[in-house]
Amino acid sequence: MVSTATPPAPVAAKYAALQAGLRDLLRDGLIVAYSGGVDSAFLLWAAEQVRRQSGGRLVAVTAVSASLAQVEREDAARFAAWAGVEHRWEQSNELENPAYARNDLSRCYHCKSELFRLSHELKDRLGHAAIAYGYNASDRGDFRPGHQAAQENRIVAPLEAAELTKDDIRALMRQFGLPLADKPASPCLSSRLMTGVAVTPQKLRDVEDLEAVLRGGGLQVFRVRLHEQPTGKWIRVEVAPDEMPRVLGVRDALHALARERGFAWVTLDLAGYRTGGGTSRAS
């Protein structure tokens, strides 16, 4: 499945740099920490293309826990199979870590630390030399505690090293005809719980099931945000502004399920979907 398509001119040099970097990493064996999101999927596919051309060893690893939605597991499995990459699933226990469960601004640090611990264990079992993940040039300006965990665990970031941005990655995926090229950002379910709301498996199931109602209604870009205070808990729905009318089509199902799960009410956020919408404790 080696593509002969030519990347868009502005990113051709970056893509060539990525291939060169991956060639060196694959020689002694490479583990890709793979979530099934756009960035890690592209990194995995690019590594497989280089492996087929130049040899080496490549394995994808996905950490499985209650924070990984079933739809994300299916996307990850489907893409890895399509790409023809060996794919391992490792059970992750981040929810058992009180520092993770309390859901403060360091939650992603503890999540990634667990992912990289599992990745190192797999690397050592297989005799591979390096672990890579999907951090890229667009991530540099963001608050990313997970990148601190990556640095502490000696995880490499080939996309960033090649100066590839998120826009570059999507452009390349479209150019090469890759699945997931237009997949919306897909952080873990724990990101839907407002900062300071303790993470539990039940809350994650609630969010996943409520988002399934939106998905079943044909919505594409959305988040179910879970708020909680001593007086009760409620749900705030964020969707792309042009999809807001579709929410009304599933209003009854969404409201019924939320009430069944003990939520006092469901609100539609008129500001629409935005990244970082789960980092405020404001009501």
C-alpha cells in the first residue's frame, strides 16, 4: 500500500524529513503510541510506508481503559488493519491513580505517563529501540502536560521534528486518500468532565452513552460536558453552530437518558463547540 502520490508542494520537504527520521527509527524497531486520532494515525501510516520501502520493525500500541470510547477503539482497530500494521492493545490503569482521578490540570500528564509506561514494557518485551507519538508542530503553543510526560519517558515526536502542523497532516492524509482525514479531534472521555469533577467509570459511561445519542442523530462535531457541584449534576452539550438544529431532533432521547442517569437537566451551549471547553469549573 505504498502511495506514489506527490504531497502538496508546501509540505513536500516536511514529509521527506519525516520519512528520513522514521527510516532511522525503524531500523532498530519502533513502537507508535497510537490512539486512532488523526495525528497518531498519520504517523503510523507514514511509518508503515517507510518500513515497506526500507525495512525495519514497527508495532502500534493502544492503551485501553474506560476513558477510551468504543467508537474510538473501532476507529483505531479499523485504521491499523487497513494500514496493515501489527497492532497491540494494552490495558491501562490510569483511573486507579488518585492523581488522575481527581481531574485537575495535570490529568493528561498522569494519563500519558501510564501510556508510556505500558509502551516501554512492550518495547522491552519486543526488543525495539524507540517509542514515538503524535505530537506535532501545532501542539507547541498549547498547554500539554502530556508532553512533559513524553519528555520524561524519552518518547520521540517525529511529526514535530519534521515541522509538520495539524493542517499539513490533514492535507497529506487527503492527498494520499487515507481514512480519518476529516475525523474531528477526539480526546479521551475524561476530557468531557469539567476540571475538578472526579473521574469514575460510571461518569465516563454516562458521557459515552449521551454522545452516542448525538452521533445517532447525525451530528459530527460535539462534546457532552459533565458538570457537578454539591447541589447536583447536569450536562452541557457543545456542538458546531451549524449543527445546533439537529440537537432538537434528539432532544427527547437525550433528556430521557440524562434524567435516567441522575442528571438534573441538559443544556445546549449557544457558544458552540470549542476546544478546552472542559477546563473551567464555572457553572
